[in-house]
Amino acid sequence: METVLRFVEVLAWPAVALAALLVLGPGGLLLHFTDRLGSSISNFTKSLPELKSTALALQSDVESLVIRSREMSEGVSREFKEVEGRIAEVSDRMYKQMLEIKDVLSDMELAKISETNSSLEASIEAPASNYIDISASNSSTDDEPPSLDSMFAGIRETWDELVKAIRYRLGDPEYFDARQIGTMASKLADGRRSYPISSSQVELIQQLYSQYKRFVRLQSRKDEWLSRDVYETFVRAVKEITQSIRSEGTL
């Protein structure tokens, strides 16, 4: 057994020497590894300035991008404020123009009230005393004319009576629409009805309705158009056609 151990010991040393030679020799693994490590470190060292330069360039680009973004944001903000200011200016100008147009239309409506009043005066057959209660205002006297509010209230009440008369003459139908009083009145002129009204009466009702709508639209300016003459002319014309519709419906 001892002889065997000696033999193995003798053989081990050449093996160790051979392994050392492979690792540490001129073509050994250790030398090859060392060369590769050195080459890598050398290449990294050579690349370090280039890497640093690339990093600096990238940093510069990022800073430039940030500055550009800030400048663009500020530019857009200025342009937005300019556009916002222009929109406000245009809106203000349009509002003023609309007010001017509204005033012009109101003036045209005032002129139309006067024109229609003259036309109605010519179409009225009965004298004022037959239809006008001079005491239309509860607070007025012979020496004091009725107030604007009382005359306007009288206009509304008189018109409502005409609407009721037309509705009653039609038989109080479900389709009746006071906002389409001209159309409703035209149904009374249908020749198939008993005692139809004339086309001239329909035209008068339409004319009165147009005048009434002007009164309502210009209610806030009634001190400019609501005179005693306008009031009496309108009320007389409305009461005359109302009485005609009611009397013809009872024939």
C-alpha cells in the first residue's frame, strides 16, 4: 500500500507541473485572460473621452430642447393672448353693431306704427263715441288724460276680446292658436261656413295683429309711440271687427 502511495505521489508532480505550464506558460490561460482584460481596459480608456464628448453633446441637445420648448410655450401664450384680445374686440364691435341695428329696427317699427295708425283711421267706419270709453283709465278725468300704463292695459284687454270672439266663432277647437290669429281668422272666411267673414276683414285682423305685436315689442318705449290717438284708433278698429264677428255669428 505504501508503495502504491509513493507511486501516485511520483506521478502527481508531473501533472501539477503540466497544469502550471498550461496556466502560467507563454500560451497559458492566465496570460490570455490577462491580455484580454488589459485590452478591454485599454479600449475603455481610449473610448472614455469619446463617451464623455457624446454625453456632453447629449446634455447640450437636451438643454437646447428645453430652451426651445420654453420659447415655443411663451410664443404660443403670447399668440393666444393676442387672439383672445382680437376675439374680445370683435365681439365688442359686433355687440355695438347689433345695438345699432336694434335701434334702427326699433325706429322703423315706430315709423310703421304711425303709418299703420293712419291706415286704420281710414278703415274705421264708426265714430269714436260708439266704441271708446273716454274713461278707459280708471284714474283719468276730463282734464287728465289716461296714463300710458292704463292705455296699454286697455289695448291688451281689447285685443283679448277679439281673440275670444274668433275662437268662439270657430267653435273653440283644440287646434286654436292665438299666436296664429291671422290663420285662425282666415278659417272664418271659408265659403263652406255659415256666414263667412270677408277677405277684407281677414286682412284687417292680420293688420291689427301686426300692429299689436309692434306694441308688445316696443312696450319699453311706449312713451315714444303710445299717444291718445294711437290708442283710440287701435281700440276702435279692434272693437269694430270684434262686434262684426260676433253679430255675424248670430245671424
